[in-house]
Amino acid sequence: MKKYLDTVEKSELNLYIEHEDGQYKCTLCQKVFSISRRCRYHLKFKHKIGAKFTCDLCKKMFYYEYDLELHKR
């Protein structure tokens, strides 16, 4: 099951990546990476793509429920 979720997550993130000549570009901010994994990380934590947890008070989004709980304290 975990492997399936990773595949779905990668598919969602790949919608925001352009690949050309060994470079990976974020289509949201045009930042360029030499490694696809770093571009996916950037999308997750900079742009919150795939973030599933939202603060009810300020609408800030979080990728992990634990981070949301810390934010609420």
C-alpha cells in the first residue's frame, strides 16, 4: 500500500515539473534542479503540493498532521 501511495504522490508532483536536458524545473516558480527528487521536495514543502492538512484558523497548509498539531499549540 505504501508503494502505491508513493506512486500517486509522485504522479501529482510530476504535473508541476518540466524535464529537459537533465534539468528539472518547477513550473510554479521556474526554479531549476539537477535532481528530480529535490524538485519534488521543493514542490511539497515550498508550494505545499499534496498538503492534506489545513489549519482551521489561518488556512496554512501542512504536509504532515504532526506539523499542523505543532502549529496549533
